[in-house]
Amino acid sequence: MYCKLRPTTASTQATALIADIAAGAGNATIAFYTGTPPASPAVAHGSTLLGTLTCSATPATQSDGTVTFNAITQDSGADASGTAAWARIYDGDGNGVVDLDVSNGAGAGAVKLNTTTIVEGGPIALTSLVIVVGG
């Protein structure tokens, strides 16, 4: 699939995405899972939760549709062991907003971890998280 948006349209959509992520009573979170992601963030899944990171009160900024996340608090004690395959960003009320692919720092995932091999009780360290809206 090929999709490119003009910068103003991409900016509008990226701003709406950030608003969705920032919605709710608490800070947004990023949960890491094993297995295959479901069809959409609105669909329940049966994947194993590896751990959860917490976003800043202002989770991200955007420029021409590129959403760059602000400081994210690492999970110092993973909930389970496994290979992180995908992540879901939840708003402050726990509603799924976006599902993303995960890779190590050298990979092509939207979410980059120092390693995708997660060990229960160990840290989950995020290297970067950038979402490009509209190509």
C-alpha cells in the first residue's frame, strides 16, 4: 500500500493522534506483548503482557506528521519473559489507541527496544518511538 499525505493533512492527523493518546485521567502507557497483534486496538487479544511503560503527561509532539514521543518511564521489572513482537499505546483511561510493531535498535519497528528478548523481573528499555502519519 502506498499513501502519502500533504504536510498540513499529516499534521492535522498527527495532532489528533496525540490528543487521543493524551486523553483520560492518567498518563498514557505503552504495553509490550508477545505473539500476533489483533486487527485493531479496539479488539481484545490473547497475547502475553511482557511489561508496561508510562508516557509523560504531554506524551508527544509532531512536525509535518512525524510524532516524536517525549520522555517515557521504563519498566524496571517486566511482568513476564518472552519476545516483544508488538506494542499497544493506551490512553490515560486504558483505551487502546494504536498498535505498533517492535524491533531492536537495528530493526525497522516503530518502537525500538534495546532488545526484544524480555526477561521477567528485568528492565524494558525503550530506545525510540516515532510514528509517521501519512507516509
